[in-house]
Amino acid sequence: MTSWINSGFSYNFQAKDKKFSTLSTSLASTVLKNVSIDGSLVHDLYDKSNKLNWWSPSLESFSISTRFQARGSVGDDYVRQGLEPIDQTDTLGMDGASLFGASTSAPSGTGTGGGPAWNLNLSHYYSESRSHGKTMGRIHWISVTFSVDLTTNWKLKYSQTYDLVRHESVDKVVDLYRRIHCWEGHFYWIPNGSRQGYYFKINVIAIPDLKLEKSESGLRGALFGR
């Protein structure tokens, strides 16, 4: 758990005017458990007439982001209640590892209680750009990502981002993952919005380029940028 703040500026000896750069300040804190906070501020050291103003610099922009993360397993909750942990056998179909005679040990993401592991991430971001005290633009959003190991080889992840300036959901993605011995498969689905569609891919884990894939509405490029 730490906190720090850093501030600085530079000086250009060759500049004819405004030799001082903007004053940049950054800060971060992890004092709260599972919570991290980052922020930044940029001040203009000159007023409208380009005169140096040390004691009352103008705020040009600032941003703050907050992230919260929690993780555990359903088995952990059962153990705390004195109950038997959930059996994580692959009930959605024959386990791929068993089918090929390989080990069926639980993945590293499995909680101490032996049940399906889960992970929750919440993020918040706010920023403003300003000009001599007047707000010129704002960015404000929150996002949530939740993932859970349904079984040893089935994983589900859901993420959503909500724009608090436009008051609308800008991104929803469902990711269903399946591992079968040396193969793995992903099914991505975006139910609405400009990126609406699906993308399916199955590939060899050791050779990712050896794959089969199918997409709708250019979703592959929207997700992976290619």
C-alpha cells in the first residue's frame, strides 16, 4: 500500500517567449485494499497575456481513474460456511483432457476452496480539458468486467462500458472460452451498437496461427485491430 505524487516542468533557453513548459503533476495511491487510484493535472504557468503567473497557474486538464478488483471462488464461500466445495467436473460435455488421456487437474485460476474461480474488475475514469477556466471537453465512463470458470475447461467473461456523458452503453462483449486438449476456442458476441456481431475462433494452443475462424460485421478487426 503506497501513495506518491510527482510534479515538474522544463525550461527552454532558446524559446523567444513562454520559456517555461506546462506544470505536470501525477499522483497514485493504493492505500485502500483492492483499490488503485491514479490522477494527473496540467497547469499553464502563463496568463492570457503570456505573462508568467507562478501563484495562480491556469488548469489546462486533469484526469482521475479508479480501479477495484476482487477475486475468489465459489468453493471459498462454501468452505467459510462449513459446506462441501462445489465439484468442478466438466458437466457441459466430456472433458477434453480426459478424452485424450491427459491430466484433469484444476487450472491455476481455481480458488483455494476448489470451486469455480471468479474475477471482478470495476473501473471509473473522468477527465476534463480546460482553457482559462472554461471547460472545453469531458470524458466520463465506468466499466465492469466479470469472469468465471464455469468448469475446468469452460470460461465465461462479460464486459460492459457505460458513457456517463452521453448516458449510453458504448460497449458490451461476451466471451465464451473452451479448451479441448491442445486446442482452444473463443466465441465473442457484441449484442448491440456499432460493433454488433460475433466472432468465432478455434486454434492450436502451441501454434496460434493454425486456426479456423468466422466473423460477422467485421467484428474480428474491431476486437483485435487487424
